[in-house]
Amino acid sequence: MPRENPLATPPTRPLVPLRQVTDPHLRIGVQPSDAETDTATVLSWAQALKAEQANVLGFPGSLDFDFTRLAPLLGVLANNVGDPSAADASAIHAKAYEQAVTDFVARTAGTDPDDLYGYVTTGGSEGILFGLSTARHTLPRAPIYASDQAHYAVGKAARILGMDLITVASRPDGTMDPEDLAIKLLTQLLITPRKGQHPGAIILATIGTTMQGAYDDVTALKAVASKSGAVYVHADAALGGFIAAHAPSRPRWSFPHGADSVSVSGHKLLGMPVPCGIVLARRELVPDASSAEYVKASDRTLGCSRSGLAAVLMWSALRQLGHAGMRERVLNCLNTAAYATQKLSEAGANPTRPTDSAVVCFDRPDPATVDRWHLACEGDRAHIVTVAHVDRAAIDALCTDLAHQKRP
Ligand SMILES: *Cc1c(COP(=O)(O)O)cnc(C)c1O
């Protein structure tokens, strides 16, 4: 099966005009609407969404959360303008919670929070953009090296930043191939105009690849790249960071293993009702802040106004777990993945699963099964991600469907 390269410039698709995508029942008109009817509409939509979520097996968001006890948070604005550590003119923020979250994630990533800068992002993609912009500041002439299994957000960030992106082949298990990396680095050296002076390398390591859930080896890739000059490593650990931190096989994924910045998503393994994430970078590599007199806050973030709500919700979830609870959560997810691998094998679906991964790939079933279980597919393979709400009963039901599916 030829692999799609998510880093290639995507084909353009015509944009649908705005008007065509508006559901007429939801259109906001000239006159005020009836609030009670609207509330009923939204709540019944949310109820249907909730009911369907038990069947979502193919995507990386844990859906076992319930923050309704914190509903009064919807009655306040917490706007984290600029750096988490900076005071700002408005002083209506949740930065203390944000700092507690980044502190926790820094320790999860195996390092002293004092050595890092970090903040709560809108998600994994913003974390990649921040990591790569820090990398560009550190090594201005270096291209980005990412595998053909990297998330498409990497290609998007490279285009936004105007950086060169070199695609490295992956091995059958989904990890970046260090031998192909060495070849790509050498090729780059030969075509560099300044003879013998390598521009350096920015390695984008993926910690839990999107389709196969494989962990790139940060230490090994950095060792290969270091032979030809300065190296910066960003670890895109959107789904896999929290897992790798507690996985028995101890993947080499983070700061102690050679990463210079790390990004994780909050709405994936942890589970959040709003998309969010955390990005961390070595403090000395992050360029100086811009600051406007008007907000009176230093600001190294990519946003300006940022979600205090996301910070408080992540704080609440992480505080309920602690590092011990997070470990248990991860080990449960890995146990479910092992169970799914066994059941899918018994069902003849040819499962594959990298060591300590929550992602299990198997033969793509018929479209009805794909739809019923919200499976993610690529070519002739499908996958499930055994995040926290995925239980053994759902795996069993999926396997029953596989046994009864209509073969084309
Ligand atoms: C989900 C994911 C992203 C994108 O993260 P968002 O939080 O959706 O922006 C990036 N990289 C990997 C490996 C992912 O799994």
C-alpha cells in the first residue's frame, strides 16, 4: 500500500461559500430568539453527542470526563493574556492554575520546571508551531526533518513559518528511519552553498504517530543528526507524551532524552471538553518577549488572549489524578490496547501495535462498521485508539461486527 505523505503540499479544494454551510434552523436573524427553545435545542444536541461518544473508537480524545460540577466557570471570563508568569493590566485571569498545569507537565516530561518556558495552547498544532518557531530562532538556516508519518500540522506550521521541510522515510513500525535521516542530512550538506558548513537540523520527532501510534526515538535521531552539526529537536507528543512518560518500555521522548521543546494535547489522553494543550521549551532558547503598553504583559505566546477556562479544567483533571493517577490511567489504556490486539487477532483482522502504544491498526472493515465505530482509516487499514472511555465491551462489540460484516 503506497503511503500518503501528510507533509506534502495538500491539493487545493474549492472553498464552500459561507452561506451554504449555515443550517437554516440555526441561522441568527434580526430579531432575538426564544432563549428556552434555544437551550432545549442545544441540550438535546449535546445529549445525542454524549450518547454517541461510547462508540467513538477511532480517535484519540478520552471522553470519560464530566466537568458539569464546575458549570459556574461558564459565568466568568478568565483571560490569560500573554506569558503565564506575567501580570497584566486587566488582572482577570487564571494564570496560577496555568502555571500549576505547566509545572505538572514539565515534571511529566522529566525535567525541572525552572529550566523551561511553557504555556497552555489551543492544542497540539499550536504547540508544534511554537516549537518550530523557537527552533527557527535557534537555528535560523536549518530545515525541518520529519517522517512521512508526522501529523499534517507539521506541514502546515512549516508553510506558515516559511521553513524548508524535508520528509524522512519511516520504518514499517511507523518510526522515523535513522538511516534515511542520515542520507537526507548528507544530501542537504552537499547542496548547501557555504561549503562544509552544515546549516544544522531541526528534528520533528513524533511521539505516538497518528496512524500507527509509534514512538520516534529522540536520543537516536539526535545522535544521527549531531554528526553533521547543531540540532534542535521538537517532540510532537500530542497523544503519546502522557503515555510515553509512564510506559513500561520507557520510550526516549522528552527533555532528558535530548528534546528542546515538547508539545502535548489536553483533549486527547487526559480528556477535556475544550481543545487545548501544553507546550514547553528550554527557557534559554525562547526569544525575548514582545510587550504592548496597553496589556502590560510580556508575551512569548502565539495567542494573545488565551483560555483561562482550559487551564482551570486541565488543572482540575490533573489534580484529581496526580502523577500516580495518570500512571494508572495510562496503564489501563495500554491494557485495553493489549486486549484489543488479542481480540482483533482472534477475529482474523491482522492487528499491529507498537510496544506500549494505545493505537491498534487492523484490516479496514466494511463502511458500515467504519461508520458505526467512528474508525480512522488509511488505505486498507483502520485503527482504534484505546483512550480512557474505550472499554472491553466496546472492543467485543466491534469484533462481533467484524465477524458479521459484509465483505465486498
Ligand atoms: C492530534 C495530533 C496533533 C494535532 O493536535 P491538535 O491538538 O489536534 O491540534 C499533532 N500531532 C499528533 C501526533 C497528533 O496525534
